[in-house]
Amino acid sequence: MIYPTRRAVMVMAAGVPVALLVGVLTEAGWLAGPVWIGCVLLLVALDALSAGSRRGLRLDEPDPVRAAVGRPGLIELTLRFAAKGPTPRAVEAALSAEVRLRLDDARSHAAVTDRTAGVAFAFTPDRRGMASLGELWVRWSGPMGLAWKQKVFSLGVDAPVRTDLQGVRDEAMRMFARDALFGAKTQLDMGEGAEFQGLRDFQPGMDRRSIDWKQSARHSALLAKEFRTERNHNIIMALDAGRAACEPVAGMPRIDRFIHAALLLSYACLRSGDRAGLFAFDSQPRLSTGAVGGMDAFRTLQTVAGRIDYSTNETNYTLALATLAGELQRRSLIVVFTDFTDSTAAELMIESLGRLLRRHLVLYVLLRDEELETLTAAAPETAEDVSRAVVAGALLRERETVVSRLRRMGAHIVDVPAQNMGPAVVNAYLDLKRRDLL
């Protein structure tokens, strides 16, 4: 496609008053208008011929697009002009893609160097799923800037948006770089979660309760028992995938933040010798892996986590937690990733929690509602601001009431901002392990 630029239109329009004036003042002046139009069209045609061939422009095979929800990415495309003939100084490009990719800017400008131009489009996906790149529009102008030449490329490149595993790996490397996981080394703690490791000579400063009097009498020397942290616990991550969990918070759906934190916790559990499992639910249980052990199981958990889809159904805590309790054959730590927005859902959750607490240890992971806190703390300037602050304050008080009830029932709570959820969950797990509560 070839069409005039804005400069050509302005040049054409600028000559209209002059041609009209010449036509009024002279007898042959009526020829000035057609002559001016013809001259401008001729310049546009010459500019188009000097701009480079459309047929000579080709697009290199695009590289596969690796997209992860919440992680910025870059789509890079390379354009090449024919080896012979004129080339433009720069090109403009526009890209069409599915909405879930969230292109930061669908347009790109690039200079042409050695008959090659590289255009790049930044994106930050906001939802998982299958996406694709549609069409690429490329246009460039001639030396005089009077004519645009445009060519369209149909890409049809798949760009699946997956879970941000790279973010999980980076966070895990930061947290475990010093190999300081609790349980990876012999501990001297005693309690229900400690296993006998061996005997050693009693040293000043050791706990006197660790002395084995029978063995000490047999060997005529004070011997103390060494203990190590018990491993092989079951850690089950229960992910709420209902309608409320699929709403965004800080630019990413809650369920995706739940998945990232659950995978990070799974890595910590598997590395410390415990067993980890995933359980996802909305109106009914959707998937369950059971408790799996060994570092090789982490890849399985990654694959299963990618199958958790977005849902529009309300969360059924009663059915989900009852099903989970029936599947567990031994005492486990159940980490429930959820968020409640109304008192009715919270009441149903509390009723179901009582049955779990009789046998299992429960840790609730909640996202702090920063939007409500902002509305409450904002300075009231209008009547609407006062109303919003009052409603937000009431919702926060209801939420705090529910959290207090959960704590009184014996559940442990992690209530943090969305950005700090992963490290906070791992720290809570390590704290429970240090206290021998698993």
C-alpha cells in the first residue's frame, strides 16, 4: 500500500489559496490549481519510487515467544530490505496480539542499518493461557517524506503464557543460596518432631535433658543424645481458584500469586526432605497430586500447577476441605491460599476448618488488601471520599474479625502484601518446623 503522508497533504493544502488567488486575478489562472495538484502528485510518486521496494522487504523467522504471567518480556523482529535498490532511513512498525499479552506499546520505531531494521515490542502478560501474535504492519517514507509505503506480514506465532517459573527459581536461589534450610543439618532441638541421631560425649552448655543415663552408666562417662529434625512431613498446598481468587491484585491475578508462592514453598519442602503436594479447588476440587517426595517431584508439581485454570465459580470451602481431609491418611501441614471478600464465605470456611484442625496443622495465607487500606487512609475531600472510607473501614474490620477467629481456633495466619507472599510463606513454614509443630 502506498499513500501520502501528512506533509504531502499540508503541501497540497498550502497551494490551494495561492492557486485560487491566481485563478481570480488572471484569465489563465484557472490552470494553476490542476498544475499544482499534478506537481504535488508527481513529487509524491518520485518520493515513493525512492523509498525502497515493498516486494524486497522480508521478515526473518520470528523466535519462539517465551511469556510468563507477570514477568516483562520482549518480542524482537528483524526486517531486511533487498540487496539492491534504495532503502529508507527508518521504519515504523505496529503489532497486533491477544489482549492477555498486554503489549506496553503496540508501535515501534527503528533505524535501518546495513539494509536491516530490528523492531521490539515490550509486553507484560496479566493472565495465563494460549496467546498468539497476529499481524505486523511496517511502513516507511521516502527521502522527502511525502509518501508512505506499507507492508503487512501475517505472523501466526503462538505465544503461550505460562507460570513464571523463572521468578520462582530466582527467589529460591536468593533464599537458599547459603544452603541454610532448617533440617538440612543436624539440630540439637528436642521435641515431638525430633529423631534420634546418635550419642556423643556430653559437653558443658548442652541440654542436661539430652543425657542418656543408662548408656552413661554402662560406659562410665556422660553421654548425650543427638537429635535431628524429623523429615518426611506432608505439606499440602490448597489453592483457592474461585472467582475472587482470579481477580487481579497489583497487576496479577491472585491465583497466579498463589501458584508462585506454592511452588516456592514446594521447593523448600522438597529440599528439606519433606513431601509436598498441590490441591486446587473452586466450586469443587479440580486437581490433587497427593504428597510427593524428592527433588525430581518439583518438575511434576510445576507441570500440574500450569493446569490450574481461571474460574468464574464461587469457592465451595465445605466440599473442598472435606474432600482434602478424606484424602489425607496422616497428619499434614495444610497451607490454604485464599482470600475472602464477604462474611458469608468466611463463615463457611470457618465451619469447615474445625474438622481439619482436629488432626492437621493449618496455615492460612492471605493477601493484604492494599486498595482498601489506601481508601481508609486517604484524606477525605468530598462526601464520596468519606463514604468510600467508611465502607472500606467496615470491610477491613470484618476481615480482621475473621482473621482473629481463625487464630483463636488454632490456625496459623500469614497476612502480607502480594509482593512479599512467597518469602513470608517459606519463613512461616520454617518457623513451624523449628517449633516442632509439624
